[in-house]
Amino acid sequence: MPFSALFVFSTDALGGVSLPFTWPAALPPATEIYYQIAVQDGAAVQGVALSNALQSIAP
């Protein structure tokens, strides 16, 4: 089941963002987490631009 969370942040002039994150120690190795970012964009269709899907894998 998809999990949804809302975080408010700003991008830099090039559209980049740094999201500091501490990986939970309780996750087993090789746990995969997928996420996607939506950004308000007045020039985009419906006023929102989406990132590609991103993946993180626990060490």
C-alpha cells in the first residue's frame, strides 16, 4: 500500500533540493524504499511537476 507524506521545502535556482535523512537503524539490509517528489510549477500541466521515481536501498 502506498504511503504518502507531505514535506514543505524550497528548491535552489537550478531546481535542486537536498533532503537530509537518517536511515533508520532497524531496517534490514537491502530494504528498498521508492519515492517521488511533486513540485508546484506554474508552467507545468495542472501547476505541478513530478520527479522521476527515486529508489533508496538500505546499506
